[in-house]
Amino acid sequence: MQYLLLIYENEAKREARVGEEQAAYMAGYHQFTKDIIAAGAFRAGDALHPTSTATSVRVRDGETLVTDGPFAETREQLGGYYLVEAEDLDQAIDIARRIPTASCGTIEVRPIMDYAKAT
Amino acid sequence: MPPPSPAADALTRTLREHHATLMAALGRATRGDLILAEDALQQTALAALEQWGDQGVPDRPVHWLLRVGRNKLHDRHRRSATHDRHAPALTDQLDQPQAPSEQALAQMLDDATIPDERLRLLCACCHPALALEARVALTLRVVGGLTTDEIARLCLVEPPTMAQRIVRAKRKIRDAGVPYAVPPIAELPARVAGVMHVLYLIFTEGYAASGGDRQVRGELCTEAVRLGAILADLLPTDGEVLGLLSLMLLQDARRHTRTDADGGLVLLEDQDRQRWSRRKIVAGMDTLGAALKCGPPGPYTLQAAIASVHARALRASDTDWHEIALLYDILDKASPSPIVRLNGAVAWAMAEGPASGLRRLDPLDTEPSLHRSHLLPAARSALLLQMNRHAEAAAACQEALERVGNAPERRLLEARLQQCLYPGS
């Protein structure tokens, strides 16, 4: 199965992280990414620009509504993602908990819909 | 409600007693797709109702159910495989088109009764990716074989809410890829709290059935104790796992004395203590001792300690109610709950008199979780009756009767109401 690991963190804290602290944090990400590539679980992954650049799109009664900002106003914002291949949810959770932001933010694990399987 | 028939009775009984085994066997065949497995079991139950009604109940109803259930899965698999090359594979056992021999069926049943198979089912139902309330509901449904209505009553929610909860949980298991496997030993402790909670609710359902006439649904207690013992084998140094097993053993020791010949409820103080199971009491006491060696006692161990005080008393009048009341106070600190405070109030009433208990019941009136339960007015009516406050006792009794769903408890309350209304008789 494929799982999308959505990385939620507090953007204000993310921007406040600078210098050596930021370097060490990113080193954790480089190592994690290398590890899951080596393990064959990595499918895709990216960091996202902050939510100030986000646009939400909704269509209601045929009308397209475009609004500035992310869909939900919460204390944590979507900051990046990994698309990984995992045997089952336990394996996906095991990968997700190793993402550095898991220790200060939230990782949302979402199974990828497999249209071939959906009946 | 359809009129009861011998076929329907036999089907209900067989499904109740062997639900976990049947689901473990069918769940294994579908590689953990519990929706497919349960659909097949439901279709099988409908077929059984019809065929058993016409031709009589088969000699071995479980074998019959498993054979037909397996055939339903096979038919479905063949149908979807024609239309969809991506149809999920069934296990080899089911890929064989011919009808399974009696021997193969017996083998499937044997496989499904080994501890690991049912623990696999239990771990899928108790997976932490499901909300705790969903785990409880799903385990009672899939492993315990209870109806949605029974589970709703036990969990104090409305039946449609419960039906929705169960459907969502099964979909999540299927769509999110919740593994159908026993977790590695290192991850097991993290799963344990949920599994224990679920097991104890199953035990409670067996011990005090929430609906219908069967006060003691023994096989559920036996099953909960058995699963508890498997957990204790896997986690022999987890004090709470041992505490839970001890608690269930000590309560189970009294199970057969909780109802009289007519199915009426017999209160603890009126039970024939000679008939309490010494074997289970000894096992429960030993397990409690082991639990207490594991560190500070948790909620299950404290409840086991309370049960052990009862088990130690050879006559009801020997019961050390003061010790029990203090244990309830400690329990409420370790794990605050309105039910614990309610039981504690009853224990203080026994230790110090009804006024002491009544004073502790009053603050519970504002507890929303007790609003639909008969327990609070039932306890209050007993204490008021002891204090000869007959009119108030009768009112509390009537309030309890409006909420109670269980026939033996209803009879007990009705008898008490008579005492309140006609005190001299």
C-alpha cells in the first residue's frame, strides 16, 4: 500500500528555528530521507512553502470559490509530505514516527486510494 | 421481532458461542478483511435460518456455518475475479473450487481455535489507530458476537450511533491497511491498555448481560478469562494484565451463584458461598499476589483486591467493608469514575450505615454518564429503604425501573418496589 505522511508543524516555531538548531534539524531530515530510500519505502517527498502562500479551492453549486490561506485554521500547518510504500498501517506509522517533526508537530498518515482495488 | 423458532434459537446460540472462532477462520481466509468476512457470516446466518427451519438443525452447526460461509466467500471471490483482475486474493484454502471435505473444515476450525488466531483478530479490533470506543465496539461485535443494540446499551450510547461507529471502524481497518497480525512483542505493551479495556467489557457483558433474560452469559466470561490468560502469558511482568486476569477470575468464581433457579439475580450477600469456585479463587488470589509484586497497583489490580476481600469472607457478615470502602477511595484516585464513586458509596453504607452512603450518592446526580443508567436510582432506593424512607425509596425504585434493560435486575427492583409500597407485608 502507499501512504501519504503529512507533516504538520507550527510555522511560527519553524521560522524561529535558525542557525545551528536549524542545521541539526535538517540533518535529521537528510538522514531520515536517506534511510527510507535505502529501505525502498520512499516514493516522493517535498517540503511546502508556508501556509501564507496557500490557496484553498472549493466548488459549491457549480461555482468555484477560491480563498486565500489553508483549508483549516489550526495551530499546526501542513509543512511537507512523504509518499511512502508500506506493507500495512503499522509499517507506515513506524516510518512516520521517525520523521523529525513527529517529535514537535503531527504527522498525519493517510492511505492512498487505490482505484483499481476500490469496488 | 420474528417469533422464536428452534432454528433461530440454535442459530443465535451457535453464533454467540462460536463467533470469535468463525470470524477468525473467515478473517484469515479474507486476509483480514473483516467486512468481507462478516458479510459472508451474515449471509450464512440468513441461509441457516431458512434451511435449518425447513430441514432441521444440522448435527454440527458450527461446521455447517463455516462450510457455507467459506462457500459464500468463494462465490463472491469468483464473481469479482471475473470482473476485476485486481480482486484481492483469498488464502489458498479458499482458492480451491471444490467443496471442502469434513476433514478440511475440521482443520480450519482447529486453526481458528489456536490462541494466536483469535489474538490476531483481537489485535486488529484493538488497533490504536482506531478510537478506543471503536475498538470496544468492534471487539464486542466481531470477537464477542454481540448485537449492535446490546453493545449500544453496554456503552451507554444510542443504537444508530453505535451502528455507525462499527461500520466506520471496519472501513478504517480495510482502507487504512490495519494489519491482521499479532504485533511484535516490543509493541505489545502499547496495545495492552486498549485490549484490556475491551476484554473487561466483554467479561462484564458475560457477567451481567445488558439485555434479555440471560443474567449470566457464561461463555463470554470464559472467553474473556481465556484471552486474559493469553495476554498474561505474553506479558508476565505487566501488573495490570495480571490484575485484570485476577479480577476476572475472582468475579468468575461467583458467577454460578449470581442467579437462582428461576434466573433471578442473587445479591452478593445472599449468595451461597459454598458454591463459589475455590479453584478460581485460588488462581485469582495467586495472580493478584503476582500482580502486586509488579509495582504500584493500577485500577484493575485494585479492583481485584476489592474482589479478594469478598472472596476471603466465608460468610457475608465477615466482609471487611471498611477495607473495601478504602480500596474504592484509592481506586477513585487512581482512575476517577462516577461508577467507582457509586460503588464506593455503597461500600461506605455497608461500613458506616446507609446515611453515609446516601451522602456520597448525592453529588453523582450531576454525572451525565449516569443519566441513562438505572444504577444510581437503584442504589439510592436500597439505602432509602434501609432508612425506612419508603416514599422516596419507591420513587427512586420507579426511576430505576424506567431505565433498567435486564430482566433479572428488573425483577429485583420490582420486588423492592413492593417492599417500599407495602412495608408491612
